[in-house]
Amino acid sequence: MYQERQSGFIFKNIILKLLLIVIIILVVVGLFPTKKYVENLLDQTNGTTSSIVFNSNLQTMKDAALSYYNGKRLPDKSDTLTLKQMLDKNLLTEVKDSNNKTCDTNKSYVTVTKNEDDYTLNISLTCNKKTKKIVSYFGSYNYCTSSVCEKKKIINETQENPNNSGSKDVSTKEEECLYTKSSNGTYKYTNWSDWTTEKISPSQTREVETKVEKVKVGTIDEAVGTTTITQSPKKVTAKKNGNIFVVYVCPADFDNGGSHNNPVVCTKTVTKYEAKDAYKNILYYRYRDKSYVNAQSDSKWSNCNDSTLINNGYTNTNQTR
């Protein structure tokens, strides 16, 4: 009887020890992460770091572009700078990703496009075959402390006031002014045509201009003085009254042409010529047409300090909305 009780007690002891060991193993496993958990955690951390570096590089490119595009560098339509061009202009230093690899300097770029009242700035960055883009706007806004600045973000939705849970703050849109522009009726001219030798006559709707230019048409021989040609006479034996004698004969077209009893040098004076360029005065015509444009008026809403509109002839009416 005693032995049965002792055996039962020993069996229960063994069961309790096994349960305790299982509990300890489960606790240890819970305290120490698995390999898969560690790998996932590292992937999340690297992804967050990569995103932070990417966003920081995009912001750096944007700041460099905003600093570069001002004054005379502002485009009439659109202009693009690759990351390579920005580096060549020393607008920023080498751009690298979170793995310390250089970003693509040819596929990365900034583009500025002129809008009606301001400019759009597109920034694209490519690193390790991944591309991210952001868009910003800048111009001559009434809150700028310099000639141009980045556009402030306008929040239209309501937001809870952290200082007073019972009230709400509503951000208001930037105030705009009405600009107008009027023009009287006037004549509008086309561009000048190319110059031509074909005669063109002016009219009420056509303006004509002419010009004269000397044009080379060839060469002419022009007398520039004289020169003397010499040659020996021809010796001829003659007989007269039974006497034989020698005479010296020069050609008839020479100055001393004819027979001479004594030796002479035959001479002839000729005019000397030289080839020179020949020119001719040519009359050219060009024209432009004109048409009458009726009086026009235009109005635009924009920020109340829009220098672009003012420079283009618009007047601020001080009417706001």
C-alpha cells in the first residue's frame, strides 16, 4: 500500500517537472525572436531608412532648383536640368542612396514650367532602379521675402483645435485680387518676309522695305599701265647696183618697224592689263502685312502682388475675393 502511494507521488512529480520545463521553453521562445522575425524587422528598418534618405535627397534637389531658378534664369516656357548638370554647376554635392551608391545622374532631373501666374517644379530622382517624384510650385506671391518663393500649402478642410476640443480652426484661402487689361484697336503686323529681288509694291495693308547691295558678277580686264616688248631684227641680204649688203628688218607693228642698215633692237610698247572683280548694284525687297485688331479687354484673378500680370499690362482693381 505504501509503495503504491509512493509510486503515485513520484509519477505526479515527474509530470509537474515536465510541465515546468515546457513552460520555461515557451517563455524563452517568447523572449528571444526567431530568425524570420529578425529578418522582417531588418527589412522594415532598411525600408524606412531608404525612404528617409530618398525624401531627403529629393528635398535637397528641390532646394537647389529653387535657389537656381530666379531672375534671368526663369524660363519663358520650360527648362530642364539633369542631376549631372546640377552637379556640374555645383548646385549640390554627390547624391547617394541609403546603400551609399550614387544615384542615376542622367535619369534624375528637375523641370521648371511656366504657368499663367507662377511656375511648376517637377523633381524626379532615380536610385538603384527606383524612381520617386515630387511636385512644387513657386512664384512672386505676396508673402515672399525675395523675388520668388515656394507656394505655401493651402488647407481647405477643418482641423481640430488641440487647445480647445470644443472649437474648430478653419484655414482660409490666400486672398486674390481682380486684374483687368484693356487695349485700343490697333494694327497688328506679321513678321518680315525674306529678302528677294522680285519687285514688291506697297499697299494699305502691306509695308515694303528695300535695300541695295553690291554683288560680284565676274571679273574685267583693267589697264594698269604699259610695258615694252623687245626682239632681235631679221637679217636680210640684199643686192643693189651689183653690190651685196645686209639690212636689219623689224616687224611693221613694232615702234621701229621697217629696214635698218645697222643692227637695232626691235621695240614695241603695249598696254598692260590686270583682272579685277566686277560688281553690280542689286535692289532687294521685303514686306510685312498688317491687319486691324479691334479693342479688347481681359480680366484675371490672382494673388494681390502678381508682378507678372502687372508687367504684362494688367491693372490691379483692388477688388478681392
